[in-house]
Amino acid sequence: MAKNRKQVIGITLGDINGVGTEVVIKALSDSRMLNQVTPVIFGSSKTISYYRKLLKIDDFSVFHLKEGQEPNHKRINLVECWEEIAEINLGEAKKDAGEKALKALDKACEFLEKGQIDAVVTAPINKATIQSDEFNFPGHTEYFGAKFGGNPLMFMVTDNLRIAVATSHVPIKEVPELITQERIEKSIKKLIKSLKKDFGISKPKVAVLGLNPHAGEEGLLGKEETEVIKPAINQFKDKGELVFGPFPADGFFGSGSYKKYDAILAMYHDQGLIPFKSLSFGKGINYSAGLSIVRTSPDHGTGYDIAGQGLASENSLRSAIYLAVDILKNRDETEPDNE
């Protein structure tokens, strides 16, 4: 695609029984959006029409984009991912909705691979209903990793807080055996690289959390900090990188110490996402760092409890779109990476 034009951002509808379609319509209804991006929705015009009528949003139309066609940069574009009328069951987990969500994801990946879109923003899926022979992943992050040949780092981002997790969608009982020095080193390396390349921070300052209560209390409550995490941190300190820790998670967030760092590496999902969502819910973004492509998503789930009621906020999805644009711009300005 030509340079010096608006970024073309693909947006998947996610689970059609949840709030995904609603927040997509709301976010793209803001006329300022088209001044900055060219949106390409992956889903169904029938699904969009259903929600548009339900929510009484009259001023919303799409340009039907065909395979190989240049998107209309003055319109909201739509790629039809299924032709049949999908039954919408508001707030219900249905296998058919999972199948439709996967069709949208697969089509968006085709467009990414061909360079027909610059990045993709994914509306929430139901991780159970989407499971199939084609989608055997804990979530979006792992799906995109398999599609684009990488092992992405789950990176939660907002204006003043960035938290990555060394282990993401795994049962808590499996976490200790996954916390190896090699994993921590790879996670820190990806985090630093992303902060430099994707966020334009030339000398990032990174905090690393401990695994155990009180960061192990010098081995009294666990030895992972002294035997695994600290040695990994020292590898980066020896190279002049600003990496610190391991810190006890409760005191680190409770005291506001997180404000002193450009990013934080948590050891497992809830250790990172509970403080992140407590401090930033409704405006946070999930970014899959470490891939050749750019994928972001809102920080919330399918929202079945409020589906179709007009209550869902589009703020997080809007932020995810703008972050994708910012990352693309930062990557364009970054020198080629020879690592």
C-alpha cells in the first residue's frame, strides 16, 4: 500500500451475541475517526444492520469491499465474511457465534498477509464457543502467534500504565513450572524491544514482579525470585538496560511505584491484569507484542450481561484503533531491526 495515506485498520466483530458489534458501530460513528484511519470491518452487513436498528443508530453506512479492491478511504469499509443470516441471541454463548467470529478472524489474517490492511483490532470473542479444529488456542494472542510465526507477549497498555505477562492464558497451577530463567529473559527482551520499536522509548525503564508473596521473602516463601527471576534481571543490567526487581506485586501497586516505570513484567495473568483493569478499565488495550504484524483489542470481554442494551462503552475499542495507528507510525520511524 502507498505511503503518506491514512492507515488501513481491520476490525473484527468478535462474538456477535456480545457487545462487539455495538462498540464497533459506536466507535466508527465518530466522524473524527475517518479523518485519521480507513476502517475495514470483517463481519456481516446483516449483523451490523441488526445492531444499528436495535440501537437506533441511523447515520451509519458501509462501503462493501471486494477481494483485491482498494478500500474507500472516505468511507467505513466492510468485508462480508459470511453470507447467511446469522441468528443473534443477545447475551448467550452459542457455537454458531464462535464460528462466525473465527470466519472474521481468518479473513482479517488473509488481508494482513496480503498487505491489504496495515493492522487489525479484534472485538471480544468467547474463548469456549470459538474452539474448533481450526481454533485450538486459549485466546487471540496465541492465535495470532500461530498465524504469524511468533510467540507474542500479552501487553496491556493505557496512557500511563503498561503491563506485560510472562505467562498468559494458563492454569495457575502450571505457572511455577513455566517460570524459567529463559522465559523471563525472553519476555524482558521482547518487552524492551517493543517499548523501543512500537512506543518510541529509547531507554525504557522496566520493573519485574516476583512470583511469590513478598517476592519470596529472601527464599522463605519461595526460591523463584533468587534462583530464576533475579539472575534473568541481572543479565540485562549487565548490558546496561534499566531493568529492576523483582518487586512484591501488592506493595508495588499499592504504593504507586508503578508510576516510575515505562512498563512492568508480571509473572502471570491475574497478577498483571487485576491491577491493570482496576486502574484502567474501560480505556485499556491488549496488544500482542513481538509479532511482525500489529494487533490490538479492547481490554474487556464479550459483555453478555449488557449486550444489545446500548450500555457498552466504545472507549477501549477506540483507544485500540488509535494505538494500532501510533505503533505503525513508530515502526515506520524506527531504524530496521537487524536482531
